[in-house]
Amino acid sequence: MTEGDALELVQQAIWLTMVLAGPVVGSAMVIGVSVAFVQALTQIQEMTLTFVPKMIAGFIILLLTGGYSGGLLKVFTEQLYTRIAVGFR
């Protein structure tokens, strides 16, 4: 395994992490900004008001994108194991 192989592997792993985490983080960000806006308008400063909607949205997004995310992770793992088996040629 050369430096190029290792860098390519790390780059693919980081990209996959961003793709898998993106929908959940994006939805949490949108919900957080929306709730913060409503809190600023109504002057209600309750911590659970920001936490609970983010948790619910994250769970729903995980349910909706779980199959796709699992498929991507499976393909990456299979490619990694194949490369290990043939010796990174």
C-alpha cells in the first residue's frame, strides 16, 4: 500500500462520512434556526424546545435515508475488503 492508496482511502472515508451525516446535520440545523427564530419572536427561552424537535427530525431523517446510507456503507466496505484481499494493486 502506497501513500497514494492510503490518501485515496482516507479521502473516500471522509467523503462518505459527510454524505451519510449530511441529511441529519442539515435537518438539525434548519430546525434549530427555525426554533431559535420563533423563540426570539416570542421571547420563550426553553432549552427543551430546541432539543426535542431536532431529535424527532433527526430520527425521521434517519428512517427515510437509512436504506440509502446503509447501501453506500456496504459498497464502501466491500470495495475496501476487496482492495485488502488483492493487496492494493
